[in-house]
Amino acid sequence: MPAVRADNLYKVFGRQSAAAVERLADGSHRDTIADLDVTAAVIDVSFEVEPGEIFVVMGLSGSGKSTLIRMLNGLLDPTAGTVEVDGVNITDLSKKDLLKLRGEKVSMVFQHFALLPHRTVLENAAYGLELRGLTRADREAKARETLELVGLGGWEDKLPEQLSGGMQQRVGLARALAADTEIILMDEAFSALDPLIRRDMQTQLLELQASLGKTIIFITHDLNEAMRLGDRICVLRDGRVAQVGTAQDILSDPANDYVERFTEDVDRTRVLTATSALDPEVTPDAGLAQVSADTPIADLYAEMATADRLRVVDADGTVLGAVTRASVLAALSSGKETS
């Protein structure tokens, strides 16, 4: 069962939203329904997020990504369509049950930290547990544990204003982890940070995910961030889904001209891996030097300094095939022609 499922979601703001949905469902672009005096933010969006997956929703400003994430935890009601969390249709839940859902199943990390300025780091990290009614001892113990996980051990008694932006965002992440929900929504969580701090936070998120295995839906406008973090990526354009796939899918087989143009400046050698460069005409002989399937193409160059072909194996040691210098170059060139 998917952890989260969005099915034909629409969000249209305005009195004639129902009429707008009908026209949008018939294929009208949102710019052509201006006569209805509505704003169509999300249009016919469907996807499934598997348990333990980092699913990135990315798009430019105005693409609908922040509106979408607010429908995934019931902060906004869909104009049409449904959202399911662990098989439960949350669009049918009462306000009380929605609050329970946010406390027990879905937590959120915001772009601008959303910390309470008059509370300490420890109190901020424990705030969600306080709302759930845990005793002070229990919630502080859990909060201390998660602050250690995000590298803020020893900062428990500080106020948010005494922390850097990156540290404040770590408090927000600790608060979400302390809530111990299986699903974490992250809305442009790192976009307010300086580039170096942002990359450090990305690294920390990946390290935490490797040990905790949460289901994470991550919103961003940064394609390189999406490519680095996402197990799969949903590209939004003008409220609609342009493509859903892995980073390699999107680079190697863009669904349309828009996605292709979006990916032009991505460092393909860091995103594409040995799996995408397999040469079907080469036999992976046992005598060949061996690399793992997830080895970035950038790292294959060093391996190929002394060998013109390499055997590729997955995490279980299963032989997947072989790569050659020619197949690596072909992988880097794929997807650059308009599909």
C-alpha cells in the first residue's frame, strides 16, 4: 500500500471553481479560463509515494507545489480529487481526525523554520509532543534524542535567535523527527539557507534517511537538490504533472521539451550511474574489474583510467552487465535530443 496517494487532485481558488475544474479536465490551460475569475493552482495531479521513499516535488514559482503539499496533510481541501494516507481518504476526515493525523502520521518542516521565539531549542523540538499530551519528562527525553541526531546536542537551552539559520532549520527537522511520524513533509525546507549550509543539510537528511527510513515528500524549486535527494521526482508545470520518474529517467528520457530544457544545466556525470551506461553488447566476464550499480558516471572515469570495460553488480552482488567507455559517452548524450 502506498504511504501517500494523490488521485486527480485539483485546487482552484474562486467562486466558479467547479466550472473551472470541468474546463481544465477537458484539457484547457489555466491561462484560458481567466473569464471565470479563478486561480488554478493544482490541476489533475496523481502520484503514489512508497513507504521509505524520498519523493521530491519540484517546479518553478507558481507551479503549484506548495499548494499541493498543503493538501497532502489536509491544510487545504481539494476542489476535486482525493488524498490517501496509508489507505485512508483524508479528504473525508473530520477536523479532529485531521489533527490526530498531523500529530501521529504526518509532520511538516517549513521553509522559514516556524520556531517559537520565546521557547528554547529543547521546547521547540518537543512542541509537537506537548500538543499530543505527553508528559514533560517523556517529550523532553525524545526531543533531546532527536536534537542529538541532527547535531544540536548541547544547544537545548538556547533560544532560536541565538542560532544560525542552518541550526534553526535543524531544530525544525528535530521537531518533525521527535513527533515520530512515518511521513514527513518538507516545504522548501532548505531554500532559505546559504548554499554551503544547504548542501550540509541535504547530506544530513540523506544520512538520517539511511538510518530512519522515513517517507519524505520534499518540495523544492532547485533541480540539483531534487536530483540529489529524490528517489523519484515529480516535475510540475503550471499546476500539472510534467513527468514523474527517477533522476536518471528524467535526464535520459525527458517527457517533453519543457523537462528537457529544465535539465540542461544539470551535471549529468553526478546524477547518472553505471546502471544507465550498461552496454548490452559486452559480456561481463569474471576477470573484469567490478563497480557497484550506483557508482556515478563521474567516478567511472577514474576506474576506466586502466580498464576500457567494467563489470557492474547490484547491492546483492548480482551481475547486471558491463560498461565501456563508449557506453558511458552514450549515456551522457542520451536525452539531449528533443523527444
